[in-house]
Amino acid sequence: MKKVLMLAYALILAVAAIAQPFTFEAIKGYPFPTELTASATGSRIAWALDELGKRNVYVAEGPEFKPRKLTSFDKDEGQEITSLSLSANGQWVVFVRGGDHSANWDDELPINTTFNAQPLKVQVYSVPFAGGEVKSLGEGDNPVISPKSDVVAFIRNNQVWTTPIDGSSAAKNLFTTRGSAGSLQWSPDGSRLAFTASRNDHTFIGIFTNAETPIQWIAPSFNHDTSPRWSPDGTRLAFVRLPGTGGSPDSILTRRHRPWSIWTADTKTGKGTQLWKAPTTLRGSFPTTHGTTNLHWAAGERIAFLSYHDGWPHLYSIPSAGGVPLLLTPGDFMAEHISLSGDGKWLLFSANTGPDKLDLDRRHAVRVPVDKAAVQVMTPGSGLEWTPIMTGDGNTMVCISASATRPPLPAVWNINSSQPLRLIGETLIPNTFPVRSLVTPRKVTFKASDGVLVHADLFEPSSGTSKKPAIVYIHGGPPRQMLLGWHYSDYYSNAYASNQYLASLGFTVLSVNYRLGIGYGFDFHQPAHAGTAGASEYLDIKAAGEWLASQPNIDPTRIGVYGGSYGGFLTALALGKDSKIFAAGVDIHGVHDRAMGLSTNYEQAPDAELARKVSWESSPIAYVDTWSSPVLIIHGDDDRNVRFNQSTDLVRRLDKKGVSMETMVIVDDTHHWMRWSNAVAVYNATADFFVRKFMKK
């Protein structure tokens, strides 16, 4: 009898484990952590947490690392938290509230998703780590705390301002310079402030000491100088130099090397010396992955940086006196989310590497010493971990951890212990989150018509034997990579949740990592004839639809396509070029006219007319005449990444053609659905559209 009861109980558990229907509100109920940071001393950490659109600062301290909510912003009003940092002594937390810092323009302007008569202003705030009043330090952005833990410098109206960290007196303008100031970096002793001054066609690096001392300009030239980094003793700066803007027009369609170099300079004389110049190859071009060059002045008089010149975004270090760069991270994987340990001896980063071949489509926390190629994958396994940092005492690694079915949470690992990662704040995941109903995506590969190997993640419904409708999901960017689990970007965590939701409704979802994306090397990231030079990446999307149509469990007459941003562009291209493959689609804030904005100056590139023609042929609006599948077009009218008129124009064209079309406008929200309720509305509308087109008779 006992065995029978145990068998019955096991059967109940097995049935319960089968995916059950849930709402999108339930799966979007996960808390999402960002802005993970640590103090330079001790074991104090802080992060921002988005809970149903209510974004707040949380803190914890070792060895317990019990999460504690430090702020009380209790409304879903679209105000993000960025530039989160802890003072060196761990006593203060500083952050920015407001704006859209993933935007291409106007990122510092207010967001007003709740239609207030007076929008909430983008402001710098401070609050004691121990708890207390949250004080506004003034309107501004990009704050940096002095190493002395007493003063905060920040940018307001393109100039540098300062204020006491406790808000005891009003902020004041520190100095005024021509151009737009940025990239603030305190000297190690807190006595000086390095900055960049962007002056359109060139950028200078300057050092401010005090009101009585003139600004020291560092190796001024006809170039763009960026990323100033102090030596530990404060006597030198390292920086990155790129060519100034100008020169005669060159071929638009030809891929070419984008030169860059690393320089050092004496902070007293301002005299600079070139330390290293990138190879003059396509792969040696200025890197465009997370953090670009990721320049750091490390321990042992070594300067660390990232370069793509061997075909992967790898870390290198070079003696500050000059020499040959040392490759620190050999292998077919990329490094991103890079930080330097407090003692300057280790680089910590996220990487798509590990003992499992599927790690190419994951992220793990990795570290490497700055003076030798001794890579250590610190979190192997089937999970995903990113943004690793070290606590100030050097004892604990902190990162964000997720899996295919568990949403992201901060986690800690004692580097001197054999114990696994310990999650922080697991109880903050709502009981309504459908963890038992989610599927684990499966990696698949297939080839495009030109032979390029395409990578994709397949979400398969857990029940039913009849032929399923299927949907191709296309990420944006395009330099992104969708993963075999929860994503580190809040935008793509929405997409991952949406794909899980669609699978729960009975759709098979194929999330495509097409060429132009990261994670598979330079040649995949920077392919020929892509983007406005021919949109060769669309071949991967077409191949995804054809691959699905060839599967025995898929109904080839019910294949849809959707995506946002660049994914919206490729969705529109799919519907315009291949409505016979893609029977319906949802185009979310996509780009539709790739020829818009091409130069009309008197002096033209030698291939200007051909480039204009190719750009037009790479645009969805060029294929409206062959577009027959129904579409839902969604756009927020405060979009700061893709102009709203890109969708207005397409709507007019499709309406004239008589294409079956639905539209959805999100008033006063941006590209990133800053308000939680708006994100829910967008993805509910997406799912409802596909259900009506493919599942309801």
C-alpha cells in the first residue's frame, strides 16, 4: 500500500511538472536586478531591482548578504535607476533616477509614462548605506564619487558639477569648458578630476585640479581621445585615441579598418606617447562589443584592454612602458561585462565558455590574472551568470545568476570556499511566478542559403501531438545574442518571457541568433553585405522559417514572425519579401527605410548612388508590393532609438496597398517599455494577435 501511495504521489508530481497555462502578467512578475556594484573596502554591495515597474535600490553586507530595501519608490512610473555606486568607505549609495540610458539620443531627458503635468526630472540622489533619507543632489547624470567618499561630481548641461555626498549644500559648477564634458575619473587620491571634452570633430582629455589652477590638457590633437584611466600613483594617464571626424568621402559599401590606439601621458607635462596601435585589419578595428576597449590600468604596471584582432573579443595586457601585448583569454569565446578587482590583479568578466559545448550560448563568471593566460571559469554548469565583481575585501565574488526557468537574482561565492553560489533575495520572486511551467530551450543549428551556419534556441510546447503553429523570434541590436536561459538585458528578459509565454499557449518558438549578432566571433558579427549594404542577415531569418516548415511537428501554413527594433526591421523584411513563408507578423518599433538620412552633401562618396540603391533594396518599404501577410505594428511615440516616423511611414504605405494591418501606439513611452504595464500590454497584444491568426477557427 505504501508503494502504491508513493507511486501515486510521484505521478501527481510528474503531472504537476507538465507546463500549465499561465498569464503573461505572471511570468512578467519576476524581479529584475541591474547595476550590481560593490564598495572599494569591506563587503558591502548594492543593486537596483525592478519589481513590477517599481525600481528601488537594495543593499547587502557580508558574510550574511541579507538583502535590504534602501529606497521606497512605490509606483510603476517608468523611472529607471542607473549609475549606481557605493562610496569607497561603504557608507553612501549614489544613483541616478530617470531618463532612458539605453537610448541613442536624449537619454538624459525626462521620461513621462504617467502623463504628469510636470515630468519627473533626471536627478542624482544619495542615501546612507545604513538607511535614512534619500536626498536629491540636483539635476544631472553620470555621477562619480571621490575616493575620499565626501564629494560627488556629475554632469549637468554638458558641464561638470559637484556637491557634498550628504547633500548638505547645493551643487555648484566646478568649471566650464567648451564642448560637452564626460567620462569623469577621479585621481586615486581624489585631488584631481580627469574628463573628456567632446568638441564635435575632436575630443580632448583634460585634468581639473582646483579653481586656481588652469586645466591641464593631455596631448591635444586632431583626434578623439576617450577612456582616461589613472595610474595607481596618479602620475600618468592611459587613454584610447581614434581619428578625428572628417576627410574626403570614401566608399560607403566597402568594409574598412577603423583605427585606434592606446596612449599614455604624463599628468604634469601633458606629453603623450603611443603605447600600442591596433593591427590595420578588419578584425583590428575599434571593438563594438560591451564596454568597447574596456581599458584598465592594472597592477604590476600593466594596462589591460579588449581587442577583436584575433577574431574574438579577447582580453590583453601590456606593460605600461611598452612591449608586446599578452593574450589573456585564448579560445573561441567572448569576454564582456569586464571589471578589475580592487587590488588590480584580476580581471573578472562574463564569457560564453566552459566545459559544456552548449556554453557557447550561455554566460558564466570568469576571471583571469592580469599578467598571465590562466582563465578560470568560476561558475560552470547549465546556469547563466554575468557581471561578476569582487567585494572590497577581496573575499567574495558577486554576480547575477539565472537559469532556463529561474529569473535572475544576485548571488555570492566565497572564492576561498568550495561551496556553490548562494542566491540573494530568492524570496522576492512572487509565488505566482510559473517556474514549474517553463520549458528549457534547446539549441539547434541550420544553414542559410549562402552556407552560413545559423544558431537558434527552440522553445517547444510540452504537450499535444498535432502539428503546431510556429513563430520565429528575431532579437534586436543587432549585436546581441539570445541565450539558453534568462537574459542579462531587461529588454531581452521581456523577450525571453514572451517566448516562454507563447510556448505555454501551444506555439513552437524559434529564437534566431542571426549574423550580425555577438557570441560567434568577428566574421559572424561583422559579415559582408549586411545591414544597409545588402541585408545578408535576412537569409538567416528566411532559413529559420524554412527550417521550421520542414519539421514534421510544425504546420508550415501557420508560421509567424516577430521582433523588436532591428528584429522589427527583419520582421517587416520577412513579411515584405516572403509572405508565402511567414503567414503573420508583429513588427515592434522596427526600422523600415534604411536609405533615410544618407548624405546629400555636394562632395559625394564614389559609390554614393549605388549605396543609396542598395540601402533602398535593404529596406522593408521596398517590398510593400509583395507584402500580403497580416501584421501588427507597435511603437512608442517617445522612442529614442528608432524614430516613430519609421512606423508612421510604413502604416501609410501598407494602408494604401490594402494589407491587413493592426496598430498599437504606446503614448509617451520609449524603446524600452520603461513602464511595466506597457511592456505587459505589448507582449499580451503580440500573443493575442498570433492566437487569433493561428489558433482560433
